[in-house]
Amino acid sequence: MTQEDRLLSAIARHDDFIRRAVRILAADKRGDPLPEDALFHENELKAFDASLSDTAVDLAGAFVSEEEWVSPVRFAYRNGYGKPGMGWVKEFHAGLLISKRYFEALLSKFARNVHYGDTMHVGVAGVVLGPSATAGEISLENSQIVGELQGCDPKSLADDLDRLRSAMKAEAVTAEQDVDVAKVASAAIAARNGDVSSVIGHLAGVGRWCLDVAGKIAPELATAALKAMLDLDKG
């Protein structure tokens, strides 16, 4: 497996866990039973932690300090231990977002342009967030919006996201913005396939400029999806 393949695999695993965390938190916010197929289990978390640690060390060529990267599992235990309710899951979600950006930054060092699924994924140039960074810009506090999206018409959401993707593509000028376009494209594909619950996960880490573009073309459902990821009150 090439370095790019290992990084893409790690990023995809982050995306899967992010989607599951979103589903758990949204269900908890609504007072619904937690989705059994989304729950995290101790053995898979241990395996995830070990796999990410091995990948980080192997690709960096040395031990990676916690000033550069920390496993989202350890991040969650450190910051969510003892917190009531879904406190651990919220911290795990925040750790996943931070860790994913670290691996995306590594990806940019190995390849500027790599295929990620059915879309072109361009490495995030120079974006490295350590464990001391906050996930304030990407928040699940607006879980009510997440719940509302899960009850929307998938085709309408997909159409909105496609419009947003086209508008963003026309304005994108940096590698980071290209990544955001790819994320919106992935979210649109998920919505068109009827997988609304994974849309928010695909949008994890998008920049605030996406919301600015959405405001110009006013796609209601796509804007709601973006707001579910961006904590506008902390700008």
C-alpha cells in the first residue's frame, strides 16, 4: 500500500467515525434511541488508535509528539472523561476533526492531487492542528439542524448541494478551497443516494467561505447543513 493509499484509508476511517458520532449526537439531542449500528465499541476503538498511531509514526519517520497530533480516542478520554451524557462522544467528534486535518496535511506532502473516492481530492497545504487546537469552528451544538436534515427530501438536499458545489467551484482559487468543493460534492452524492445521515460527516472541516457562497445563491437545505458544522456564534 502506498503512502497516499494509507493516508486516504486513514482519512476515510475518520469520515466513517465522524458520521457515526453525528448520528449518535443527533439522536441524543432529539431524545431518540441511539442507533445501534453507529455505537462505538472498545475493541474497535483500540484498533483505530493503534492503526492511526502506526500510520502517523511510519509516515512522519519518527515519534509524533502530542504538540503535532494526538489520537482522537485519547483526545476523547482526556477531555470527555467524567462528562455527563454524550460528553465523551462530543469530545471524540472534536478529536476526529482535528486528527483528520493532521492526516490531510500529511497527504498534501506526498501528493498535491490524488483521487479520493469519485472526486478529486487536493491535499490541504500547510494545515496542521495539534491537540491544543479547538474545534469551535466546526461544532455539533446545532444538533437540532442535523435532526431536521435527516427528515428532509434527499433529492432536494442533493440539488441544493450540487448548486453550492458549482458556485464554489467557480470561486475556488486555493488548494484548501478545492478540498471544500470535493467535500460538498461527496455530500451531494451521499444525499442523492438517500444517505442524508452521512451528509454532515462529509462536510466536516469545510471553511466558512462555503457558507458565504451559499448565502449568495440561497440553497436553503445546503445552508442548513453547513450551519450544522460551523459554529457561527463563535466567529
